[in-house]
Amino acid sequence: MRKVLGSFVAFATLASGWGGQMKTPGALSLWYPEAAPTWLHALPLGNGRLGAMVFGGVTKEQVMLNESSLWSGGPKNWDNPDAKAQIPLIREALAKEDYALAQSLTQKMQGPYTQSYVPLGDLDIEFDLPAGAVSNYRRELPLGDAVATTTFSQGGVEFRREAFVSYPDNVIVYRFTASKPGSISFRASFRSQCPTTVRPVGSNGLALLGRAPAHAEPNYRSKEPSIVYDEKIGMGFSSVLRAVTIGGSVTSDSNGLRVRGASEVTLVLSNSTGFRGFDKQPENDSIRSMERAKRTVEKATKRPFGELKERHQADHRRLFNRVSIDLGPGRSDVPTDERVIDWKKNGDAGLEALLFQYGRYLLIASSRKGGQPANLQGIWNPMMRPPWSSNYTTNINAQMNYWPAETTNLPECAEPMLGFIADLAQNGAKTAKTNYGWRGWTAHHNSDLWRQSGAVGAYGEGSPTWANFNLGGAWMSLQLWEHYAFTQDRSFLKRAYPILKGAAQFGLDALYEKDGVLVTAPSVSAENVFLVNGKGYEVSIGTTQDMAILRALFGVTARAAKELGVDSDFQAELATSRSKLRHEKVGSKGQLVEWSQEYGEAEPLHRHVSHLIGAYPAADITPQSRPDLAAAVSKTLDLRGDDSTGWSMSWKLALRARLHEPEAAHRMLNYLIRLVGSDKTTYAGGGGVYPNLFGAHPPFQIDGNFGTAAGMAEMLVQSHRVNSDGRVIVELLPALPKAWPNGSVKGLRVRGGATVDIAWQNGELKSWKLHGKRDRFVVENRGLTVL
């Protein structure tokens, strides 16, 4: 019989030597032997507000700059008062199976498109270097340090450059040193795709002042002008740079900042925008933004470089070091992009661990208190019209961005999204009343900095299958309950409950009875099309996606009300309606049916698997509670195929893990760890990672990174079930693949307010420790209770 060592630790810490030695810093590093030739090779840095992409050029360095609140436009009216009159007409058309009419009527419920996330600019640095060939070049990003370094030798001099973005001091820091005194000379300058001016700030500073567009069309629209500027509308912004030198001289004018003959230089930079809140028009005066950025830089430069770096790393490590993972040996001596290429041939469990930790790193860098939530590209964007406006896409992508926040022990990083949902609910209440005449609040397929809650589509041009999805707010609200489930923070639940209740009220009003069950209409299955007599349609009645979202929402809202001891009548209403929701159906191929009936499929390999929400991220379908439906979910994944967009494969990874299918889950990494060379938009497949490990849809979408980290965590521990007496069931190694025979993980979080450490050997559980209150949990391993 196997002997498994297990124990509880009541909110204590592990002994330092548990689970083997920590990996060397190089094991968790991205590194390359040459400078980045493109943005998708550059190294990302961020603090949740400031984003930087560092290219590591030798003679010409480029740092692309972003600020999380720099968007086009401002608050506007996106609601459509004519929309609610369409609802009875749509339902009547659907009752007659006139799908074409239902679709055209649904388009009459649309409003304007969202605004776009805008790049701030570039810091260009042109160095004067000694003659000679470059040797010993190395560009590296150790994830545990969050400091990008570039080192090389030229002309007998060794050069070292270090860049980081500090959360405590709210600045970007770039330091240059050399082995020979007086060897650092360069000119630094700003440029931007927005209209800007540059001015000196004293003798050692430089400021960029600009204004964002009043409007930017989505990249997939051909309408001209695609970018509109207005003197009175558009957010002002500024970036302020200051040089602190040892030796040499510094001068500054409108052409740039010039350093000559220094032995050491530290550049300190901060950005500021005219954003004043989601419901207020932004300042268009960039002078005010410059003054704010200037004050931040002045305060930071009072600290020496060593102190700035120490404060930054202490803050980053406080979050990053909560979780360590060892999945087996890796090839950290090989450049990162080469590791990706060689992975299938040579195996590299260390690369898989690196990809997991990279997801956590990117969440820390792109989502911190005081900034905006991570958007489609996190915080990094080089384009004025980025793919899908780099907005918040709420039919999967915005939700997936925060799947790893709780399980991988980064709950603070969820705070921007939790605040975003609260803001969205305010606007969404107006949309619910205006567009539907219903209670509560709603949000549709897209949102932006201004918390747009109305349907997009340019008043009838958009496809309803994405534009008219009206349960985006309901789905996003589930994140509120997840945050409580993991943290057990009752004060948070009290604040979150009215938002949950409002989303549930909208869901209740969206339902109507048909054939003895409750359904929704107009209803869509995310971005997919069904066939009737060979013709494609988008709008139907009670899609499985809608039913799954409402089933989960009604369940957690009732639990929240019960936990708080409030709204007993509302709890009963939710329970009654939940029991009457249209039930899931198993189709002729053994699959979970996507719509209310088994229509033909226009795209059998479609990237979205929204009808599987009930299995993950919700937990209404599990192998234990509903094995027949779990088998249907598995069959659906078989029929959909593995290869797809990056984020889709991450979702399939998490679903396979939830179904306890370890080899199928790990098989998804065969596609996710695949080097992608194109940034051209594709929908049918070809996802993977870029040379800097950014997730490839393609193009770049960061949800693939986050979804992969969440899915890998789901392979190692699960906690979504509760037993009959209310205790959380913690499953250890529920989907451990053969590719990870020996390993350990420390610090993953489980629902109920605990963390868990696990070690395994030869594919079997070796030891475990759970830090939490014993009476809250049951611990299982492969169906056997170990406590």
C-alpha cells in the first residue's frame, strides 16, 4: 500500500527545505542571445499602470510605453431606447422558426462600438559605443526578479543595462553601467503615434506631451476616418524622463536628452494621463498630466538606484514567490525561443513550469491596485487600432484573464477587475432599464475604459452572435463569488452581493416560459452559427451557454444571500427559477448540445466552447455529480478537436483537467507550446506562443497565457466541490499526466481560504500540507479520502 504523508498547518509557513531545493534563477528566466527584432520578441515589464516593452538593442535601444488608462474617447450614450420593443417581436419570430427575421430584429438592439486602448509612445536611446565587435550578448528576464537585463562586451568594455517598472514608486527605471569609467554616452528621445510635443525639463529631464484620439474605429472596420482627433475631446497624457548620472555631463532640449562620458546613468520615467474616472470626461490638458508625472519622477529620484530596485523586487517577490513549482528537469541553458521549438522533440518539463509562472508574472505586471484590469493585451499594445480594440471582451476573454488570480495565489491582482465589475454594474443598470425594461444590470460582448455596457455593432452592422450577447455581466459576476470563495472575506461579500443580486435580477427578467421550462431570447452561442436547411443563423432560444451562466449565477447568488443571512424570499425565487431552467441535452454523437435543439453546425471545429461553461469555469457538471453530462462534455471536446486559437486551447486544457483527463489535458500543451511566426488574425487554429512567450491567438492575446496557468493549476489541485456537510473537497493531483512523474508545487490556493503544498514521486502522491482550518476541508487523492 502507498504511504502518503499528509498534514494540516493552521495558517503557518512551511519549513524551508520542504519539497526539494528551489530552482536556480535561470530556470525561471526568458533569455536570448540577440536583441529583439520585433515587438513580439521584446521583454514585457509592468506595474499594473505603466507598461514597457524592452528590446535590448545594443546601439539603438527602444522601449515602448503604455499607460493602462490611455484610451480613445470618453463616456458616451451607448444605450438604445428602441431595443426593448424588439424583444417580443424576436420571440414571436423564433416561435415561428423565422430565424432570419429574428436576426435582423436583434440587430436593431445594437449601439456604438467601444473605444480603443492607445499606445503612449516610445523612448529611443542611441548609444555612442567604442569601436569593435559585440560579444557575449545576453538579454534576459528572470521572472522572480522582474528586472530585464542586457549585457554585452564591445571594444574591451563590458556593458550592463537593467530595466524594471516599480509598483511602490510608480516609475520605469533603466540603469546603464560599464566596466570602464566614462564609457556611457547616448541621446534619449521620445516619439509617439499620437500628436505630441517634446520639451526639456531642466537640464537633465525631458517631457512628452500629447493627446489621445477622440475616437478610434475597431481594427476590423473599414470606415474612414478610422482615427479622429478633436481639440476639445481626447485624453491628454505625458511622459516625463529624468537622468541621474555619475560623472559626465547631461543636457536637454526639444530634440532629446544628451549624456556624455558618464560612468553610470539611471533613467527614471513616469507616465500620467487625464483620466478622471469612467463616468467623467477626461482632461485634455497634457500640461496637468506632465506636472503629475514630474512630481512622481522627482519623488523617485530622491532614492538611489539600489533602493529603488530593492523596493521593487521586495514588492514583486511578495507576490511571485508565493507559488513555486517543479515539474521536472528543464533546459534553461537553451535560449527561450529555441526551447519552444525543441520542446516536442526533446521534452522540457522546465519550460512547462516556466510557462505557468510566466502567466503569473504577466498578471502581476498588468493588474495591480490603482490600475485598470488587464485587457486583451494585458497592458502592452503597440498599435493605434489594436486587434479588437484591445478592449474587454466579455464572452470569454476578460473572464479568462482572471482565472489564475485566485488559484495561483494572486488575489490582490484581481482587484482591478472586481472594481471594474462594480463600475460596469452602474452603467449596466441604465442599459438594463433602457434597452430591456428589466431589473438589475447587464453588460454585452465588449466594454472599455468607460465601462460601456450596451451592445456594440454600429446600430445594426454587427453580427448578433457576438454583438448581442447580453449575459456578459452575469458571467463576469461569477468572479465576485470566486474571490469570496477563495478568500472568505465577508466584508468583500457584503460589498459584492448587491452586484450579484443585480446580475441575477436581470437574468430572472430575461427568462420566459416555453414548453414548461424557462429560456432566454434573443439568445446566442458565442460567435457561432447554426444551420437550418443548410443556411446559417445566429439567434435562437435558450442556448446552452445562457442556461449554464444563469444556472451558475443563481446558485452562487443564493449561496451569498444565505451566507449573509439576507433575502430569504429572493433565495427561494432563485432556487425555483434555477430548477426550471432548460436542462442540458446530449446529442446524437454523444456530445453536449450547444443550442436548445440539435441544429447543424456551420463550424464543427469552432474555437468557442461556451456551451461547456457548466463544466469549467462553473462546476455544475462534474464527473462525480453528473457523469453522463461530463462524458458529453468530453465527447464535445473530442469533436471540436484540439488545435485552435491560443485562448481556446487554454480553455480546453482547463476543461480536460476538470474532467480528470490528465493525458488529454497535457496534450493541449503540444499545441500551446508551439512557436508562432505570424501576427495575422486567424480563427481556425494555429495558436501557440510568440518568441517572448506572449500567447498567440494569433495575433497576440494575453488570455492564452492566463488560461494556461489556470489550467495547469487545475491539473494539480481542485476545490470546486462541497460535500453534504458544507466542507470543501480538495482534490490532490486530479489530472497528473505521465509527463510529470516527479515534482512538487507549493502555495496554490483552494476555496475555503487555504493554500496547499504537494509533492509526488513516480506518479503517486508523496506528501501534502494544507494551510487552513481543518474543519473546513475534506482532502482526496484520486477518489480516495486521505483526510
